[in-house]
Amino acid sequence: MQGRVVAVAASSGHEFSKPVLPRITLLAGLGVQGDAHCGELVKHRSRVRANPNQPNLRQLHLIPAERLASLRAQGFDVAPGALGENVTTEGVDLFALPRGSRLHLGATAVVEVTGLRNPCHQLDDFQKGLMKATLERAPDGALLLRAGIMAVVVEGGELAAGDTLRVELPAEPHRALERV
């Protein structure tokens, strides 16, 4: 599977949205250089309150441009970086990837998918009804989380819009993505 990077974003503060940048630098084992969520240990404020010594499985937030387009079609004003993602992609169904998939981004960066972003009230604080719009139902009634996926940085490198995205699936059996 191949796709491309549409946009990259980072913010040193814990704001909901992140400004789109010309490029970001991914640091192995840490995340996006200069981003508020960069670090070996958890940086998301609610998780820090629960246990600041947890490993940071949310070093990188990715969302497909196709998901943003779907939300725009529902009347939401969303663009790359608006939902706090660091990387907006195109051409790969990120939600269908199993846990442990490796995404080769640009020339050298590699990230490993750890799970689904857990939608929270901040989505509704940003735009009323957005949280519900990021939740779907599978044909069997199971709840599907569609607010992006999370990953850890395995190999660092620079990343910019237009860079390639190549998926490397883990060995079987594949484990479905869960909330992280």
C-alpha cells in the first residue's frame, strides 16, 4: 500500500489544533521535535494525571485527508492540523491497518501504529457535534473510532507535504487497532 503525506503540523503548546508547517522532524522514540507531545513518557495531560510514568504510545497523531473531506461534507470546518494531528495522509485507509503496522514516511522516517485516537469532549469544544461525527457503527453494531490513529517513531527523519507513505504490515496474526 502506498500513499502520500498531504500536510505536517506541530505545536509546542497543548492547544487543540496544530499549525501546518513546511516540515517536521521525527525523533526516534520521542515523536515530533518541538511538539508538546514529544517524549518517551506520556504527554497527554489526562494521561499524565492518571500516571505520568506510562510509555508514550501517542507520539504521533495521523489522520487521512479523506476523513477530513468526509467531515467537511457533513458541514464541519476542518483542514489539516485542525484536529490536532501531526500528519495528514492520503491514499491509505489508516483505520484498516492492524496494530504494529509500520509506516515508512519520506526518505528515512518509520513509525509504528499503536492504536486509535480516543475521541473526547475537546472535539465538541472545537465544533459542536464533531465528536459524534468521528464515531461510526460497523454492520455488526460495533463502535468505530474515526478521529485518527496514533503511532510511535521507530526511525527519525524529516517529513514534509508531498513525501511518500509506504505501509509495511506486521506478521500475522494481525491485531485490530484499539484505543490508546
